[in-house]
Amino acid sequence: MEAGSIAASHATATDGHDDHAHGPPAAHRSSRVDPQTLGMLLFIVSEIMIFGAFFTAYFFIRVVANDPWPAHGTELPVAVAGVNTAILLSSSLTMHWALTSVKNDNRFGLRAGMLTTFLLGATFLFVQINEYVHIGFAPHDSAQGSVFYGLTGLHGAHVFIGLTLLAMVTVRAFRGHFTAAEHRGVEVPGIYWHFVDVMWIIVYSSVYIL
Amino acid sequence: MAARLRAPGWYRGAWTFALGIGFAYGLTILLRSLLGADPVLDGNAVLTVALIAAPLFFLVGFGGFDYWFYWAAGKPTRPEDHSGHGAQSWKDYFRINTDHKVIGIQYTVTSFFFLLVGGMLAMLIRAELAAPGSQFVDADTYNGLFSVHASILIFLFIIPVFAGLANFVLPLMIGAPDMAFPRLNALSYWLLPIAGLMMIASFFAPGGSFSSGWTAYAPLSTDLPIGQTFFTVAVQFAGASSVLTALNFLVTIITMRAPGMSFWRMPLLVWANFSTSLLVVIATPFIAASQFFVLLDRSLGFNFFQTGLAAGNNGDVLMYQHVFWFYSHPAVYIMMLPGFGIISEILAVKARKPIFGYRMMAFSLLAIVVLGFTVWAHHMFVSGMQSWIRIPMMITTAIIAVPTGIKVFSWLATLWRGVLHLDTPMLFALGFLTMFTLGGISGVMLAIIPITIHVSDTYFIVAHIHYVLFGGSLFTIFAGVYYWFPKMTGRMYDETLGKLHFWLTFVGFNMTFGPMHIIGLQGMPRRVSDYAEKFAGWNLFISISSFVVGLSTLVFVYNMISSWRGGARAGANPWRALTLEWQVSSPPPVFNFDAVPTVVGGPYEYGIPGAVHGIFKTPAEAKPAGTVATRPTSE
Amino acid sequence: MLVLGVIASAVGIALALTINWFPTQASTQAADIDHLFNVLLVVSIPVFVGVEVVVLFCVWKFRMRPGEELKDGVPIHGNTRVEVVWTAVPAMLLVGLCTYAYVVLHRIEKPLPNSMVVNVTGEQFAWTFEYPAQGAGGKAVTSDVLYLPKDRPVQFRVRSADVIHDFWVPDFRMKIDAVPGLTTKYRVTPTRLGRYAVVCAELCGLGHAAMRQNAYVVTPVAFKTWMAKQAGAAGPAPAGGGAKTPAGGDLAARGRQVFTQSASPTCGACHTLADAGTTATTGPNLGQVLKGKNAAFIRQSILQPNAQIAKGYGPNIMPPNFGSTLSKQDIDALVAYLEKVAAK
Ligand code: HEA
Ligand code: HEA
Ligand code: CUA
Ligand SMILES: [Cu+2]
């Protein structure tokens, strides 16, 4: 949907179609932020709130009810997840690399950057799923289990959304879209991807470390 | 035919929908066989997945995402020839359309359809309650009736109808050619009917419709038959729809205002929708999450709310209520603030006076937004939560009456020494003023804990609900629909029928919901299909009056339909209003403006000779006029 | 206009105070809460009436007269002084009300000396009341009717066996949810002899409307004797010969009376039975489904409702605890009665 908001504006006349031929008068721009970025930021606000709600569940189980964390007789693969964290963070860096490259017309940098970002993200997701398989407890064993799967699963879902966005951008990058002048299509999904990473740091530290 | 099946539209939608159901079967069978579950084919599992997948597949087929798929694949996107703009025939209202005016009407009409459905259910509720004992529905169906009644009227009527009206007038008001994200706008509309039909369809689910009220408290909602899942999923669709619209409004208001339209020159309707959208974007994710919890507990055996487990492993039942109300209290202002906006527009125009204390009106909106997030637990005074939370919540809740009071009093002051045109929109506006005040005051009584301890979960609450939602929100909606009817349809509504509608509604409404305060205090609990003998008299009276309300609604429907088809032609500006939407023809031209207007003064400068709000000139030409009407809004 | 407002408010208050809003005051809490409510009325009626008066006055004074179609109002943009006033006054009013409310809240929840404890358990769809350490030899006594001695403070400790319920006695005014996984509490001091309804106020499923039982406030002496009787009756009652006697008139008559009254919740609350004149539809119409059913089946359906589920109905709806809340004689009487009805 974010991809939608990116493309769905009259302002992006550069997406290979003409909005303004016999269209409406160009809207007056009453703000310095461009609609796409603003839209994405607002969307991220509500995403943060979704996580907020899941953290509320976490809070009620772990703090209010003061139950052991993780549930008795289970432990969490802190190390593996730690490596995974590193992977995801590095993907943020490559994303940034891709953006800077497109900004100064380095097409190779753009493509390579997008590709590595995508692959790193995919690896993260894979490791995560693998972790689920071997972790040794199920959502229905305990409320803690539910919260654990709830939070990490929710984040996993967002990684997935992020990956679909990245895939789109990558495809377009290889098809020669985006220029130094017009690269919002890379920038805005980038913002989302960075959000996904930051969110993971919060999830990781509160679920695994604390 | 083959072409039709490939082109976006109902045909392609149909088969992708079927595909979605197939997908549901495939996925569930696959997963269950992988996990070695048995039987491999489980009806409920399939139904659950289908409820989520089928609508999405349908939207894909229907064309909701086409543009973005092209974009994603990097194909040259179809040149936007604006065939999507404007509606030539009624058919155009039944396809993806990116014109905010078309979408606005789609929204409004759809949600009024759901008002009739929800109202019809209310009539059944009243028929059942006309006498003690059970008339013609059993307890389970009854619980279904009021649950669907409330869910439909809240999620499919009040919230979207405001979004609809705003969709139509807001871009016009701020001098924008359209919303910021037209395709997103179309998508968020089409999510609505899906949610609504899903809720209605739940009546045909095995085990009956969802029956845990619109609040769907766990663990009841996690125990009920599959009908409950229809609610859980439908709410997700409705929620997504309103978040996307809110996002769209915010971006439109921030980035697409006409030159000269500073925040302090925006009509209060725009301010109201700005505040509401903030609430929606921040709060709605919480109800989404609360229903995710329920869904996970129901279908994947999670334990967010199960308590029978080993010590230290139990879920927390109250957590649901906290998360739910953290959305659903702000939601009540989501259902009221746009109404406040409508009333401000109408009172200023119909009293031929500037809004009294314009800036305080805007600030009080924002104050309500902020305070709205600090009071959720006033719905949990008897829930058994930690008792200390109640006190701060009581105080914040009571304090909300202050900004709301500022609005009410400022509206009264706006009437003062005006020239009141007492036509239908104005009547409904005044009706709102009086009725909402009553509902609000009963709200303040509910904030007072010792009172709530007694009246919580009684008909006193039901009375409060309807005084604020019907006497409040619905009255503003009626007012707004009558007020903008000429603009939307280009025709005049029938004034006499309008007045008749008002008086029938006003009287019937008070006779229906007034007595509920008494039986509530007397001890009649809510959500019961059967009640003690001593309440029989009042309930019969209430039921009879409720049919009056019902019939009055029919008058309204008739008036709308007949006037739309055969009403007298309306001029561009029948109310002599200053705001921009009235400066263009009725109905407005396809692209709203040939050239974006320039705003040179406040929106409500009535009574000031030669005052103008916006003019169709470029900023450069406009300058001189600017000096005329820009006065400080308070002196 | 001010005069008008004052008069109207006065009339309004007078009216409102004459209306008897509440059910009987049967506890000290009730008295406090009712008084608080009256205070609220006195405060809020002027607010409401004030708004009404202004609206009506404007409609009468400033409405458009013929010929004024194009006339405009006076362009008043605001007036800081009045705005401050109508922000400050309600604020102070409300803070005042909250403080008073806090005082009342504190009073009605205050722990009192020599108060007794009753454990209340809600389950779909019945209440059970347990008097800890009251029975013979400190045994707990359980009952499906709530007996309370007059003027003795009591604390209820409320639990739930399944979903959320809400334990409410309207005449006492107090209520609290019965939450699975929690024990919630409140206190009342009954002040008035009589029989009051125990109501479940939180939607808890099909039988929610039927989850009604009885509370009796009795003299301390009467309470003692009742308690003694319970303590004696605790444990399986000596098998009365009742069951063996043929389904004779008197036994069946007793059964009918159990069906319509003494069972709690009463069978009639859920079942239609022409002979007993009940019309509820939560459970099957016994007049029909029991045709030709034998005593054994009926007994089982009452003692273990979930053993066989009547088709078209869900399990866990009919309370499973009649075996314990009804005495053996009553069950026998019921069975005999239903058997007789089924036979005809
Ligand atoms: C449009 C929707 C709407 C609105 C605007 C409100 C507004 C308010 N509501 Fe209400 N409320 C609901 C919809 C709404 N409510 C619904 C649907 C429920 C039931 C949910 C369920 O199903 O359980 C509910 C339930 C509800 C409860 C929970 C009751 C219970 O379940 O135990 C409480 C308790 O505090 C409450 C309080 C308030 C207050 C203080 C306001 C305030 O915002 C009101 C402020 C307005 C005024 C006060 C009037 C104007 C002000 C003046 C004239 C100034 C002077 C006034 C004074 C000095 C008093 N509401
Ligand atoms: C915007 C919200 C809204 C609106 C408009 C209404 C409108 C009405 N409501 Fe509802 N109601 C709620 C929101 C709303 N309600 C909520 C949130 C609850 C709480 C649910 C819960 O506990 O979870 C509730 C609960 C509720 C109850 C309590 C149920 C219970 O607790 O047991 C009752 C009972 O009388 C009731 C009645 C009515 C009536 C008679 C109308 C009337 O005003 C309806 C008038 C409209 C029509 C009648 C439709 C138009 C006419 C036709 C379609 C033609 C048919 C007409 C005839 C046959 C005469 N409502
Ligand atoms: Cu138990 Cu309602
Ligand atoms: Cu609220």
C-alpha cells in the first residue's frame, strides 16, 4: 500500500505517465515536505502504534502480572538472534548506500545496494523462521510464548512487507528507472526499511536481552 | 468476454474472488497436513483464511491495485487519462473511481445503506424488548442483534459517513483539485462494503452471528462460534480503510492548501477532520491489535487471554480491555469531532455571523484530541483493574467537558445577535446543540466513579450512547447532508419533508432514549433479551417510540431519493456561504477549479461588508483585497 | 433571559428531585451514592437548562423575519473575558465534583470492623456463594442463595470459573466484574430486611439474561439459624424415600414449584414448559423434547447437562451445578414432575 501512496499522487508525473495532460490544475504546494514522504511517515506512526499495542501485551504479562520471562523451562537463543540483528542492521547500511548512489547517478551502486539489502533482509527472515522451528516452545504453552511469537511474528510480517517493497524497487532499478533528479521511489521504501530495522532493535532488546 | 475477464472490473473480481476461496482451501490443507493436524480439512480454519484472503483477491481482480502492480513491475503505467474522474452514469459509482467527489458520494450512500440495516436491527431489538419474556428471537439471536447493530452503526455508518462528507467537501474547501493519493482513496472506500457485508453475513455463519457486543470482550469472544471471526476480520478491513483515509486527509490538508490558506484561515470542518485524522492514525492500530490477539487466540491457539494454565503462564484478561478502549474511547471522538466541524460551518452560515472565538474552537479540538488519549479506563471502572487507576481517569474524563464546553458555549455565542435561518440544516444543528449537551452531561455523571459503579452496564449507558451518538453524531450528519445536498447533487431537497423529518426524529428520539435513563438507574441491565416485570411499562413505551424514529428515517430516505431525481435545480451558492466549496458550480466541475483560487480572508466573515474568503485570482493579483477581511479573529 | 434561566433551572431541579430515580436503598452505600447523584442533578440541571434557554431565546429573538433574507448578523469575533469565564467556571465546578466524588468513593469502600467475607463465584450461568469457616467445625458453607445478616458489613470476594460476569445487587448499588484469573472485591453493609435480586451485569453469553438469583437480608438471629441449618445440610443429604414413591401428585407439585421458583437460576428462566407456564427459549422446550424420555435420562440431563446435548443447542449453557445447589429431594421431585409431564 505504501508503494501505492508513493505512486498514487498527481505530483509524481515522472512515473512514466502524464497526469497533467488534460488533467486538473496542479495543486498548490503548501508545505516543504512532499506528500509521499509525509504519507510514509504518518503510516509509520500508525505502525509504531501497532507495535505499541503488542508491547502493551508484553508489559501486562511481564511487568503487571510479573510472570517469569521467558516462561519456566524455556530459554531464548540470544546469540543467534544477535547475529541476525547484525545482519538486519547491515542491510540498513546497504540501503543507505543504494540511495546515495542513485542520488549521484551511480547505477551500479543502486542495483548492487538494492540487491544486497534485499538478500540480507531475506536471510534475516530465514534465520527467524529457522529459530521458530528449533526454539522448543509453542504459542499455546504459555502467555509468554504467545507474546514472544506475537511480537517477533509481527515484526517478521513487517520485514516481509519491507522485502516486497524492496523487491519492487530492485526490479525497477534493474529496469533502469530512477535518476539523480527523481529517486523518491527509492527514498520512501528506504524510510520504511530503516523503520523496520529500528523496530527490531527495540523488539530484540526488550524480548531477548532485558 | 475473455477481454472482460482480463480487464479490471466485476467479472475479473468474481473469478479472483473464487480463486481466493480456493487459495484458502489450499493453504489450510497444506499447513494442516504439514503440521500433521487431523482432520486435514477443517471447516473453521478454511472459513477463517477465506474471510481474509477472498476479499483481498477480489480487490486485486476488481482493479484496486492495478496501477501499483504496473508501477512495481516497472512497466509503463497506463497514462492517467482521467477516465476515472467524474461519473457519467450511475454505473460509474460501481467501479474503482479516483475522483474525490465520486468517492465521497460512494462513501455517503454506502454508509446510509448501512444505517438502514443497523436501524432495521434496532427495530428488531425493540420488538423483542417490547415485553418481558421472549417474543420471537432466542437469547443467542438477540445477542447477535445488538452486537451487529452497534458494530455496523459505528464502523460502517458514523465513522465512514463523516469520511465520506469530508471526502467530498474538504478538498474543495482548501482549494485542492483532489485528495493527495486518489488511488489510495478509492481503495480505502472499497474496503468498506467488504467489512459491512462480512458483518451482515455473520448471521449465516454456523452457530449464528457474533454475539459478544461491539466490545467483543475476551475471553467470551475467544470462546464463541465462528461467527465471531467475521467481526474480528471485518474490523480489520474497516480499520485499514479509516487509517488510509485519515492519512490521506492529513497529507492533503498539510500539503495541498490553496495559496493564502494559512492554518488560521481553514474552515473549522477542515480543522475538525485534521484532529479526527490524527486520532485515527494514532488510535486505530490498537483495535486492530486487540482483534489480532483474539484472532490468534481463536484460530492459532495463542494464549493472550486464557487463564487455566500452569501458574505463572496465564494470559491477562484485562489487557484486552485496556488495548480495546485505548482505541475505542478516542473512537468516540472520531465519531464526534467531524460533527463539531459540520455544526460550526452550518451555524456560521445560518446565523450569518462569524464563528465566536474561532481560534479557541480550533484549540479545543486539539485539546480534546490530547485529552482523549488519557481517559480510556473510564470504561473499566467496574472491570476489577487496579483501583488506583480510577481516580486520575475520573479527573481527566471530567476535564474533557471543559474544551467541549468551550465549543458549546461558543456556538451559543455565535447564535447571539445573528439572523437565524431556521431551515432543516439549522434545525438539526440546534437539535444537536441541545441533545448533545444532555448526552455529554450524562457522560460527566458516568465519569463520577460512585455513580458509574451503580449504572455501568445498565440502560443508563445505553441512554448515554444514543444521546451522544444519535442526538450528537447522527444529528450533525443529517444537518450536514441537508446542508451539502445542493452541492453534491445540484438539486434542492424538499424543505417541508425535511422539517417533518426533523420534528418526528427529535420527538421520537427523546421519547425513545429519555426513559432509558430512568430504567437504567432503576436497575435494568443492558444486553438482556428478557427483563423483570417492573420495567415492562417503560419498555413498551420505548419500543413504540422507536418505531416513530424508524418511520421518520423513512421520510428522510424518501426526501433524499425523490429530491435527487426530481428536485428543483440548485444554484452554485444557495446559502450565500463564503467557504470555497460554494464558489464553484453545483455539482462542482470535474476538476473542482480551472485555476486554484487564492485565499484572502477568514472563512466566516459574515456581516462584514465586502468581506471575501477566496477569489479566483493568482496571489499576485489578489493582494489588495487581502486587507479587507483579514481581521484578528478575537478582539 | 437570566431570570428565565434561573426560574427554569429551579423548576427543573424541583422536578428532578421529586422523581424517584433509584430502586430501594438497602445498604449504607446506596444512601451515599443516591445523595451524590442528587448533588450531580443540582449541578448539571442549570447547565443543561441554561443551554436550552439560550437556544430557545435566540430562536425567538433573532430568527429571520420576512424581509431580512439578505440581512447579516453583527460581526462579533469573540470576547476574551467571557471565554475565560466559561473555561474557568466549568473547570472549577468539575474539580469540585471530582473531589466530592473521591470522598464518597473513599467512604463506600472503607473497610469496617467485624465484617464477614463471602466468596462469590460466577459461572455460565449461575452464582454460588461460599461462607468460609462458618459451618460446623470451621467447614465452609456453600449456597445458591445469598443470605446476609442486617447491619453486618460484608466483603465479597468475586471470582469467575469461565468468562467475565458481573456481580451486582441493584438495591445495594455496588457492582464489580468477576474476572477469570483475578479475585475482585467490594464491601456493602445491608441496612434493610428483604429479598433482593442478584443480577449478572456483564454480557457472558446465551444465558446472561437468565443469570439471576436471590439475596435475602435477614436478622442476625435468623442468619445464625439458617447458617446452622446449612452447616448441618452440608454434604449429601440423607437419601429421602421421595424417589421411590410413585410420581404422585404431591411430589410432582413440589417438582413444579422447584422448576418455577426454588431452583436458581430457575429452570423456567431458560426452558419453555407449558405445564409450568414458562416461556423462555434459552434451552429446549421441555414439553416437546422430553416426550417419552425416562426418569434416568431426565435425572442425568439435570445433573450432567453436558452428558447429552440436545440437538440445536450448545454445551456449557445449562448450569452444571444443580446437583450441588438443589437438595436430593428437590432433584427427585423435579425428575418425578418432568417425567409426569413427559408422559402426558
Ligand atoms: C459520540 C460518542 C461519544 C461521546 C462524544 C462521548 C462523550 C463522553 N462520554 Fe461516553 N460513551 C460513548 C460514546 C460517547 N461518549 C459510548 C458509545 C459508550 C459506551 C461504550 C460501551 O458500549 O460500553 C460511552 C460510555 C461512557 C462511559 C463508560 C460508562 C460505563 O460503561 O461504565 C463514560 C464514563 O466516564 C463516558 C463518559 C463520557 C464523557 C465524560 C464524555 C464527554 O466528552 C462529554 C463532554 C460534553 C459535555 C459535558 C456537554 C457540553 C459541555 C458543557 C455544556 C460544559 C459544562 C458542562 C459541565 C460543567 C458538566 N462515556
Ligand atoms: C450511531 C450509533 C447508533 C445508532 C444510530 C443507534 C440507533 C438506535 N439504537 Fe442503538 N446502539 C448503539 C449505537 C447506535 N444505535 C450502540 C453502540 C449500542 C451498544 C451495543 C452493545 O451493547 O454492544 C446500541 C445498543 C442499543 C440498544 C441496547 C441493546 C442491549 O443492550 O440489549 C438498544 C435498545 O433499545 C438500541 C436501540 C436503538 C434504536 C431504537 C435506534 C434507532 O435510532 C434506529 C433508527 C433508525 C432506523 C429504524 C432505520 C431506518 C428505518 C428503516 C430501515 C425502516 C424500518 C423501520 C421500521 C420497521 C419502523 N441500541
Ligand atoms: Cu454472567 Cu452475564
Ligand atoms: Cu469513553
